[in-house]
Amino acid sequence: MRGYYINTLKSVLICFFALGILSCEDQEDQEEQKEQDGRIVQNFNKDWNFQLGDHPKAKEDSINLSEWRTLEVPHDWSIEGEFSEEHATKPEGGALPAGIGWYRKSFPVPVDWNDRKVFISFGGVYRNSEVWINGQSVGKRPFGYISFQYDLTPHLKFGEENTIAVRVDNSAQPNSRWYTGSGIYRNVYLIAKNKVHIDHWGTFVTTPEVSKDSARVNLEVNIRNSQDTVRNIRVVSTIFDSEDREITSQEKELEISAQDSLTVNHNFIVKDPKIWDTDHPYLYTIKTKIYNGNTLMDDYETPLGIREFHFDAEKGFFLNGEPTKIHGVCLHHDLGALGAAINIHALERRLKLLKDMGANAIRTAHNPPSPEMLKLTDSMGFIVQDEAFDVWKKQKVDEDYHTDWDEWYEKDLKDMVLRDRNHPSIMMWSIGNEIREQFDSTGISITRELVDIVKSIDTTRPVTIALTENIPEKNYIWQSGALDVLGFNYKHEAYKDLPNRFPDQKFLSSESVSGLMTRGSYDMPSDERRNWPPAHNAEFDGNEDLTVSAYDQVSAYWGSTHEETWKAVKKLDFMAGMFVWTGFDYLGEPIPYPYPARSSYFGIIDLAGFPKDIYYMYQSEWTNKDVLHVFPHWNWEKGETVDVWAYYNNADEVELFLNGESLGTKSKQGDDLHISWRVSYIPGTLKAVSRKDGETVLERTIETAGAPAQIELEANKKELDPDGNDMIFVTVNILDEKGTLAPRAENLVKFEISGGGKIVGVDNGYQASLEPFKAEQRKAFNGKCLVIIQSNYENEPVELRAVSDGLTSESITIQTKN
């Protein structure tokens, strides 16, 4: 019995001890929750109702939503449509539908938020959005590329359901020279702040002094008190390294008046800083917290990259004291088969391809990018030219931004700079692209005003613009004298004379090339230089299948080939670098062809994300990795004369063999960027060997393919996160029975999927395909197509099966992350 009592007492003590631990843990959880509750940020993307057409009653509770779709934003309704020449967007806008659409969502607001300020933040809505909360309008925003937020607090019902409605009007067409998409196409967040909080985009970090030994970091924090009483606060800012280890901290105690705002400055010295550059984009984080006593009022994170850069009139661009050529590309915002709907994983895939090619810079043509883009350029190491406008007051198409200019340009430009100025990747602000005011005196005053607006917010970066007029007396934007860097588009043959025309100026090729290509299509002879079209709206003798040769031989009349342009830029020290038009094909602007062409031919990489051959020219020039790329494919008519090109580096010569017989050894001469052989075709094996000092560097082999026989599936990742956002891109290759790519295969491939993923897009990169992007089948083009899988919140392996008549089917299993 005594043993029983002792054991019972032990059990009770253990229970009390355990309860004590749990109590401590609960207390810690409560304290942690108290910390977390400084600022509450909720992803607001799920459970929207959507309906095309105009539905004014959608802002009222009485509307019947039974016919409405339930979906998740980001969402682009245009990409879901069918291609048609009759759409008001025209082929220049992607030949896809636009119109009006409504979004609506009901959501609870906790009772304990009634002493907070509650905001809704939109990354971007295209276009002409108006937002209502519980039937009350909270704001309009015409510009489709800008981020914005609204204060919902005065109209909320705390402890009850609330309804938000968003009308999106993209019906006034054409309003762009490229595909825009339609809808809430970027992320949405609900943000609840205490009434003493850091203002919207309310921090600004600068690094005025940078050396290997130390760096001075300045942080401005803009704080707002929305209460009717004075508050005593403590503001603490701490720099953490990439491993979340504290480096240094600053704090200040101060008083903030009722219904007032103020700015706090924190100044840091970081010893032995890790420097941000394009090869090692090291990121710190500054965490700022506001306390009232021991109560956390707000918390906010600011990215920090410690770097120094400048432009020089004679030597170009310097990053951290090192001369650095800008190897850039221009990018539009669409993501191919996904349309304008932003997805960070899709964007990351694109940037990885560009990084692997050797690109170190992005120009956001011709509008503010998504926040996700800048997060990636910070972490992946890209120099960014952040661009505001494609037009000012003078229009390019009937319904473009000029209709909103007078009322909105100042607000939109300020918001772009405020939102983006903490990103270390941004090293230039661009106030426009090929602006028509450069040809009249209004360009002088507008340029000065826009530059003043930018510099009222940020003086740490130069302001530039993309100009077309390189004759000084004709260019009124240059005559303003306000620009820090002169960006010139095209006319590469005049680059060498720019310092004579514009003495003591700094220069950049802000847009270049406009070469035209279709992946895997080749026209002979490859040295026949073509401008398609030769002039504006001029006729030309193109290809019946609406393809353009993938040899670097064709450009639009205003442009040049890739090799022509890069040869000019690489030898001019004063030219800071260039931005190629474009990194990827994009929807819309299908020059040189009319409909059914509906996407561009300008990309180094096609719309599906498959590199064209020119990709490897840049890789051979812009990277140190060993490169040997030989093309075209080796399936031709017997006796046909075929031009074989090779891009290579890190070697003295390349020898070409056909079926074991040498066709000769060649080396680049002078400023050559490729070598070539003219070969009489016979089937078999084409082999290239690059050598340096007699030693083999690389070998590449191209085989003649037989008839299409089987499918190969290649996923760009091995695992899928079941978060509903992650994506995997699966390349579909059509192979012969020996496993060689069939370079002209056009087989229709059908997809079956189960488990933790869904198909959200298909493509093949062909610029004149009218097949829908939202489908579960796709014809191959030149041997390839693509299927895009997005996770569906189910923590199950994804099973994808691809089948095609006459071909051996293929299946892959993609695991989901735990």
C-alpha cells in the first residue's frame, strides 16, 4: 500500500511538473504570439468569386453568386480565352480577349482587430480597378502595373463577415503594344497593423560608404501614429546576416504626437561586410520593431545588399570598384502559357535560364515589375533597370497610359520608387521608353519634372531613359540636361560616335538587336542577311509556315543581328553594356508576321522556355564555362547543302567530322563569334571537337533521327511543395527508337495527371500556334512541347502520363515535399 501511495505521489508530481512545463510553454507561445501580432500579414489569394462581364450589383450583399467561379488569384482571365483576330486587343496584344471582370470575396474580421488599422495590398491589377468594401468604394487605380493598398478600417464590421469587390475594366482597347493580361494578376495581402506602425513602404536603406573592411548603413524609418493620444515608443532596428545571426543593432526612444508621423534614422557600421555582387548576391536583413513599453506595436523587414556602383563616361559601369559590362536582357511581364498571372517559381525558372546564359542584368520593359521579380533579382544577382512608363502624354496606341497621364503620372512614379528603392539589385531608374516627347520641346520640362520626382525620393541611383533619337539637336529629352545616364535603343553602328555627339555623358545600350528567330527552324544559306520587314508595313518574302530562321541572320528593319550588336558593344569601354530585346519571346507583337502569328519572335529563349541556338553564343561570350554548341539538326534531304555553325569558347579550334571523316578544323578570326562549314548532307553522325593547345575541351554529337517512336519526360525539379503555389515544368521530347530527338516531330501529346498536382498550362514555343494554353494536350513543335504542373494542396506524389498515337507512352512520378 505504501508503494502505491509513493507511486501515486510520483505520478501527481510528474503531472504537476509536466503541467508546469506546459504552462511555461503556453506562456512562451503567448509571448511569441504577442510578438507576432505586431503586424499581421495574411495571404489573401484564396476563395475569390469571379465572373466576366459587368456586374455592378457585385458590390452588394444581395447578388446571386451561384453562376460565379471560385478561384485563386493571381489570375489572368485573358490567357484562358481562345485566340482570334477579331479580339479588340489585336494580334499585337496577343489576339486574346480582354473586357470587364468582377472579383468578390467574403471574409471574417476578428473582433480583436477593432483597435487596429486594416489594409488590403494589391501587387497589381490590370487595369482600371475599383475596390469596394461592404459596398463602400475605397479607391480606383487605372495603371495596371503599379502596386497599391487601401485602408479598409472605416468600413469594416469587426467580428462579422465582410465583403470585398473588385471591378477590373480592360475593355478600352488597344491599350498596349504587347500582351497585358486581365485581372488581379499579382498577389493580394490583408495587413492588420497597430495604430502606431511603420508606414506603407516606410523604410529606406542606403549604403553611402562601402569597403572590404567596413560599410556604413543608413536606415530611415517612417512611423505613423493613428491614435488620438501621444505615444512614447522605442524603435529597434537590427541587422541580421543570411544565417539570421545578429550583426549589429540600433534603438531610439522618442515621442510621437497624436495623428502624426515622423522619421527615425538609424546609422550602422558593419565590419568586414559580405559584399553583394552578381556572382555572390549576399543579402542581409534589417528587422525593425516598434515597442510601447514592452508591447510590440509593429515589425517590418528591409532587405540589405551592401554594394557600391557607378557609371563612368569613359569606362562604363563599375560594381564594387570593378569594371563590369552589363550583359542584360529586356523582359516583358507575361509568363508564356501562364499569361500575366505571377508565379515566383515560373519566374525563377526564367531567371535561372538567363543566369546560366551569362546574363547579369534585367530591364523591366516597359513598366514596374512584380515584387516577386525584385525579390529574385536581389537573391540571384541581377542588375535591374526599373522602368516606369512606355508613354507620357503622347500616345502610341489609342487607349494606352496617355489617357491617365495628367492625373496619375506623379502618384504612379512615386509609388514605384517608394516600393522598390530598398532592392540592392536596382541600379537605375528609367522614366520611359522611346517617349515621343523627345521630338518636341515638351520633352524638356516633363523630363526635368520626372527626374525631380525620382530624386525627391531616392538620390542614390542614376535616372535614365531609353531614347531613339541620337542626334542631339533633335532630342529634347536629352536637352533637358536632367538625365544621369543616356540609354539609346538600336542604331549600334552609331555607338562609337556617341561621345563626340554627347560629350562627357554616360552611355548604355538600353535596347538592342530585335533579332527574329523560331527555335529549331533553319533557312539556307545562313549568311543571307534579311530584314523582315525591310521597312514599316513593307512586304517581304517570308516563310509559309510563319517561322523565322534560327541562324542569326534576320532582324526587324530597325534592329540588327545579335552578333552585329554585341561586337559593337563589347569593344567600346564607354558603353556600359546592353539590354537585348528580348530575353524570352512574349505574347503579342508578332513581328514580322500577321495573324495567326500571336507572339513575338525576338526572344533568345522561346515562349515555352526552350533556348534558341543564339542562347549559346551569349553563353560562350558572357560566361567562363566551357561552351561548344553545334547546329542545326541532322535531318535533311540527301545532297542538300547545309550550313553547320558552332559557338564555342575556351578553345583554339573546332574540328568537324561527318560519319568519322574530318570536314576540317576552323578557328574564329578577328572579331568572329562563330565558325561554320558548308556541308553536303548525308545521313549519319555529325561530331564537333573543340581543342585548346591540342587537348580536347568538349565534344558534341548530332545524330540523324529516325521516325518518332517514343516520349521522354524531363522535369525541372524532383519535388513539388504541396503549398498550392509551387510549379514544375516538364519538357516533353519526341524521340526515335534509339533515343535521338526527332527534330521535326509534331505529334499530338495528351496528358493524364493524378495526385498532388494539376496541369495549369501547355505550350510548344511556336509563335503561330492557335492551340489553347489551358489544356491537357499539345502538339509538339520541332520535337518538343511543355506541360506545367502546379501543386494542388494534396500531399501526394504527382503521377504524370504522356500518350500519343503511334508512340510509346511515358510516365513520371514527382514526389511532394514533407
